[in-house]
Amino acid sequence: MFIATHNEPADLLYKTINACTYLEYPDKNKVHVYVCDDGNREEIARLAAHLGVGYLGLADNKHAKSGNYNNALSHTHSSLIATFDSDMIPRREFLVKTVPYFFDPEIKMGLVQTPQSFYNQDLFQFNLFSEKDIPNEQDFFSREINVMRNSSNSAAYTGSNTVISRKALEEIGGFPYGTITEDFETSLRLQKAGYITYASEEVLAAGLSTTTVESMISQRIRWARGVIQSIRNTNAIFTCKLSPAARLSYLNAYLYWWSFLSRMIFILSPILFALFDFQLVECGFGELLIFWLPSHLLYSISVRYLSTNIRSLRWSQIIDTILAPYLIMPVLLESVGISQKKFKVTDKKKQREKTTTWRYMIPHGILILLTAAALLRYIHGKYGLALVYSSVILFWLGYNMMALIYAVFFMMGREAKRRYDRIGAEEKLEFVYQGRKYEGRTEDVSEKGMAFSVKDAVKLLLKPGDDLGITVLTERYRAELRAKIVYAAKTESGVRFAASAEPVSELDKRNWLQIIHDRAHSLPKEIDPWRTVYDDVVQNVRMRREEWRRSSSSR
């Protein structure tokens, strides 16, 4: 089992390494965990030794993650290799759910990819105050698209939460160089060599989503360039070593990154027509309805049919609008052979302050002004049937305006009040207060605290500032914590508390981290079907107004 790290902090790695030591397997002697550190850091070597796992350091690595993993391959011997990014925390059943895929001798299995999942809110959820209404943006690929690609044997390796056959890797010469998305190209080369790459549906690990707009855009640019590089490196679209369905799948993967250009054309076309009388396409009202309306409706139906309510047409277009201005040029440059060679690790540091990314807002702000001007000019002097015939352009401009407003809200950011993410968890807890034992249930947990409730506790006089010893118990873990009450309120059935918490010992810390992370996380898995544009905009305005008031009153 390889845990890749470059410059990530030790406390982030601690959680991943700790979880790997708790993995279930019939013969634990066959499970070997290695921290693959191409930073060659003494601090990480000490951490690995402290947690009882192997350490493979590498200095001056010129081949980024591929070089790091290939170095690890040369120092190990297991027939199967599980790879994890430094922030991806596996659940205890990861191995027993993935390794059996390799047992059938009739199947030439190359790798099994489980979904990329995240225990913190991604930027779309967080910045748009939609953490209760939409799933993580990457769920659509991991839980829908990649699984559907199984039918053409074109499922992609996404770099983490994966088990790979060593024999298959050796046959393709190890992890490839010459690409900034070595994971995507690894799966492609395995497929060309006749191996099956399989994407499973069950989430078995979760990590940290990017927390700044700058790091997210940098990540997407790397993905765009890397996919194009790898498709070019392997001749994926034209090679006879892949099936026609797989080649079509890779053509679609390439064309997807050009969809951001089409998004910009979609935004600019009605502006050019309504504001500057520039007509990109010559057609009448009837022709537009015949060609555009069926396309729009069928596309919407297709998205609904192919997605189990993870993604809607509206949210797809909002996300594309947010990202479009920053992906067109990288895609164009990469497509003509001007490549990005340097690999940059995605920044996962938690941002506590509100970070309004004004410079990333500029393109969307300009487009909003142009759209507003186009609406005013186009509607001026029209009435009666003229408005009816103008309705398509007016709808088009209004539709684009909606997505652009979301983009501005997104770039405005949001203050992160908590340093540690709270995860919904109902587990048993016990504590003794004034000589009497009480039992309760946690409601949510984090690395530094929890919320819990105690039933039938009318005489429980705990108040903010009181210290308390709490034991949290699950079927597999037990953690003793030193807690300090920070909030208390009576409910219909008892008392609800919030408390800061610290594990009593090292063993308690390790068990507490497992209690937090060895579970299905509580963020939405589907879009709330009853949410409308009106709901979202009103909520964003209201929450931002409240945020501004709090900020003003604290000055």
C-alpha cells in the first residue's frame, strides 16, 4: 500500500497512515504500508516509524508522482498495490471490498478504482451556501461517468483509492512519465495492454477537497492539460488496441475540455446579437425553435436519465460558466502541443478567513454588465408580438445571467468559521458527573470537538466552561476524551451540548480519528430536487447580508 506525499504536513498524513493500520484483511501479514515521500523529509520518516509503517524517501525527484511510485515499486514485492493520496483516508473494509476483484483467473484485471469522495464541503457547496442541497461536484464523474465507462473498458484511474496489479504495471513499464496526469495515462496504457480497468460504485475512502478558488482552477487546468497529453501520448482515439467504444469514450473525454469554449460562445452569442447587432447564425424564430428547443430539451432529459440526481442541467451549466474563462487558453495551448511539464501538488490547506477572489471575478463581472446592457437595449421599444418573437433571445440572455450571478457569488467566497470539519455521526457516549453516570449520543464529531445530546437529564447542570471526561464507543472503537462544554441548551427530550475535545492518550487519538473518519460521510449524495434558482439566489443574498452584519458589528 503506497501513500504518496510531497510537501503535505505531518498532521494530514497522520490520519491517512493511521487509517491504513486499521484496515481489515484475512492475513494482516500480507498488508504492507509504505509512505512514499519524494520530499525525503526526516519528520515524515519519524512519523512512519512511530505508526509502524514503512518509509521510502526520495530526494530530487524529477518525475513527480510517477517517479515516486516507480521508486516504491523497485523496493517492494507485493502482487497488488493500493495507492492513496496523502489526504485520502480509507475505511477499514477497503481491502476486503477491492482485492476480491483480482481473484478470478479468467479476468485480466489491471486495476480497481473506487470513487473519489470528500469529507469536507467542496467550493461549490461551501461558497454558494449549498452544503445541504448539492453533492460534491466531483461525484458526478466518480460515481456516474467513470462507472458508465466500464461498459467500454475505459474507466479511468484517478490517482487514489485504487488497487493495481503489479504484473500489469510491470508490463506497461511502470507509472508513465511525460504527462502531468500519470494516473489517467496509467489506466489508458493498461487498457491498451489488454487489461480490465474497473470503476466500482461503493465509496471506501474520503479526503479533502480543494479549499481555494486558485487551487481549484489550477487543479482543473492540470486535469485538462494532462488528459490531452495522455490521449496524445497513447494515440487513444485512433489506436486499434482499444475497442471502437473505448476510442469514442476518449474522444468524448478530449472534447469535454472544449465544452468550456462552447459555453463562452453560448454566453457571448446573444450579447453580440442584442447589443451589437452581430448575427452569428442566420435563422428565424421558427427555425430557432425547431433546432434549438429539441436539443435543449433532449439534453436535459439525457442528463436526468444518465445521472441518479447527482447532477442537473442547471448545475452543469453553472459549474461550466464558473470555470470556462480559465480553461479555454490552456486547452488550446495543449491541443497545439504547447505543454505544461511541471507537476504542481494541489493545495489542500484549510482557509479560515473569507477569501474574495476579485481577479477571478473580473471576466464574469464584465459578462454580467454586457448581458444587462444587451437585455436593456433589446427590450427597449418592443411590445406585443415583437416581445413574443424576441422571447428566445430574452430567455437566452436571462438564462446566462443566472449562471453568471452564481459565478460572482462563487468568487465572493465565504468565511470559514470552523477550522475542523464537522461530520454527522450518531454514536454512544458516556460520562460521569457529580457521581452519576450519564449516557448520550453524539450528533456530529470533529477532530477538536463534538455536539451531543443527553436524554432525561433535567437535573444535569453542566454549563459552558465546565470540564468533563467523555468516553465515545462504537462497535470497533473506544476513545476517552477531555472535553470542555462550550454550549448547552434544553430540548424537548433532554439537553443538547457542544464541547471542545482532546483525546486522553495516543491510542485514544488514533481511535478518535477512526470514529470520525471510518464511516459514510454526511454531506449530500444527491441534489435537492425542490431547490429553485430563486431559492438559491435569495439564500445567498440573505446569508451574505448576515455575514456582512456580523463582520461589521465585530469591528
